[in-house]
Amino acid sequence: MLEQGRAIGGKASCLPSRADRRALLALPIICVAFAGAADAQQEDSTAATPRLLEEVVTTASKKGVAEAAQDVVGAVSVLDGARLDALHVNDIEELGYSLPNVAFDGIGTGKGIANFSIRGMGVAGSIPSIDPTVGVFVDGMYLGVNYGVIMDMLDLEAVEVLRGPQGLLFGRNVIGGAVLLRSRRPSGESSGYASVRQASGPETRLAGAAEHSFMEGALDARLAVSYRDDQGWFDNDAPGGGAVGAETAWSARPILAFKPTENLDITVILERGNSDGDGPATQNRYRYQGFDFAIDEVGFSDVDWRHVVVEAERRLDNGRLVNVFGLRGVGHESLADIDSTTQPIFHLWAYTDQEQVSNELRYTGWLSDELELTVGAYAFDQKIRYREQRVIRSASGLPFGGDQRHGTAGAFANVDMHPSERWVARSRGVFGGFRTSQEVH
């Protein structure tokens, strides 16, 4: 800190002494040395501390390679694995609190049922025949129903949220947007991790993954598993009530990556999971506020899902040929207290079974130095069985519902123009000359 003056012989003087002058002359040298040490320390600190996000990339354009998000036309939010870990995201529903203009809520009448909306476009209903407005894609496979969508996130490489209509490249039911989940693929190295989380409730979460390379790098394998035991932290104020919200869930995802030839990659992704627990903690807002509630039927919720995705990529001289085959099945059964009181007024039992198969074949390549083509074809077939039974005043009605089967097919094409610097310079010359002629005349 610099002084305004020094007391010398009882008088104030603004002139520095000889010793002070020597100190002032040495000050620049000390500052330079200190700055060098600080820079070195900052470099060491930067090198020691990994950055959460080196570059934001996206695969939403279906070109077979990741692109910088800023180079893709459209509103895209990308969260990579490191960012997801930093946010401590447990399931896709929690992402709605971190991203603008999105709401990734559950429907409330049963666990795992999505009620997503983007930019205000969404649906509100748990009947599987109601098509969503926000499509969810797992490793390139479209999820045909909203059941089994909100489950624990397991070893994800990235989550991409696309806002606005995405029908050109993603087909039906994406008028509000699309959510892309991509599993972490094997890296060709031997590695692994394990995590344990404990929360009030109590709730215990266990997760881990391990990978290894076989056959001299021709086969890479990765296995990710998770387990969650939630004892429930809601208190049921009904006579004889107790904790509500208990759930036990597990999932496993083995991934095999083959490299038969130098230009061919085949990735097989399997997933199996189950969630078994209490029914929803419903609340009668007329009688209770906050988190208080009282119900006579705790109910139950059981969700079982399994799927397989086979992705084959062939690298050609002028592009890439990719085929994504998906097979998925979801089973859901639940019992809920709809009237949310201590009287048996209205209880609902529901059962859903869904099976789907899909395939997408696409090609991406360059027509010229300035034109990039993405073209493909897609087919989807789905079977849904839905049953519902309503219990009114302890009287069970007849089950009703229906079976549905539908298929869809389509083709798509997209051309991206990448003007060269010469083309841009020539355009500037034309417009510049036009502006000059206007000013002259």
C-alpha cells in the first residue's frame, strides 16, 4: 500500500528517501518475477484441473460424426457426461430444471411415464394411444410410448435437447422437439469406475461401469450397472399409514463394439431394467397443502423394460453408410388412489404392454466440395395392449381398454451448402458494386 507522505523531522514529505528509491527501482523486477511465477502456477493449476467441457458437439444432424453445436442450425442444448456428473443428474426428469424452455415432468398417475413439453408443446395423459409431442431417442432408437421413459440415467455419454419441430430428420411425434440420449461407448482401454450415493429418505444409489478390449482391439466391451433402494420419504397421514414412495430399481447395459474390417464398425447395445415400488403419493389439494396427504390405498407400480440396438457403420470413400436397428419392449402395471382421500372412492388399476421394432438406413456424403447430402429411409412397427379397471366405492368395474398396432415408414433427404471463401468473396463484390452504383446515381 502506497503512503501519501512520510513524517521526517516532524514534517510531512512526499519525496521518497534513498532507500525507498532503491525499493521503487527494484519493484518492476519483483513484479515481473511474481507475474511469471503466477503464470506458471496458473498453468500448473489448469493442467491439474480438468475442464468440464472442452467443446460442445452434437450428433443431431445424423451425419455420422459429431459437429460443433454452434455450427448446427437450430436451438440445441448439449450436456456431456462430465456435465451430467457435475449436476448430479439422476434421471431425465431432473434435466428440466437445468435447461430453458423445457419441462420434463412425469404424468403422476404412474412411475416412469413421461409428460414432456418443449416451448409449451406437450400432452397430458397416461393412455399409451396418445402420441407425444416430444420424441425421445435412445442410441438412435425412437421410444414409441411414454412408458418407461423416466428411469435412472446410466453411464451416458451425452444428452441433447433439440427445440422446435424436428420432423425432417426424426419423423413423427417431434413437433415440440426431440431428446437424444447416447450411451457411453467402449473406448478401447481397460478402465472402470464405481459410485455410491446416500440421501435422506433413506435412499441408496449404487452405479458402476467397466470396460476391456479383446482380440487385439477387434472387440471392445463395456458393462454398466445401477441399483437404487428408496425407502420413501412421504408420510401418509391416514390411520395406520407410514412411509410412501418406496422403490427398488436396477438396470444393466452391456455394449459390444466389433471391428470386422478397417472400414466397418458394429455396435450392439443391450439394456434390461426394472422398477418396483409404491404407487404415486397423490394429494387432495382441497384438503391438504404442502407435502401433507392421506390416502387409503398406497398402491404399487412395476415397470419392466428391455431393448437391443444394433448400429452398423460403413465408411466409404465419399461418405458414410449407417444402419440402426432397434427392438424394445416395455411392461407397466400400477394401482393408484385417484380420489386421494382415506375413503375408497376412486382407485385405478392399469396395465400396459408394448413391443416395437424399427430400422433406419441413411447415407451421408459430399456431392461436391460445397454440397453435403444426408438421405435415408425409416420403418417402425408397434404393438400396444392397454387394460384399465376402475374401482368406485369398492365396486370393481369391468376391465376395458384395447389393442393397437400401427406402422409407419418414411424417407428423408437434407442438403447442406458450405459456400467456399471464393464464393463469399465474389458475392461481396457484387453487392458492393451495387451499393456503389446506387450512391453514384
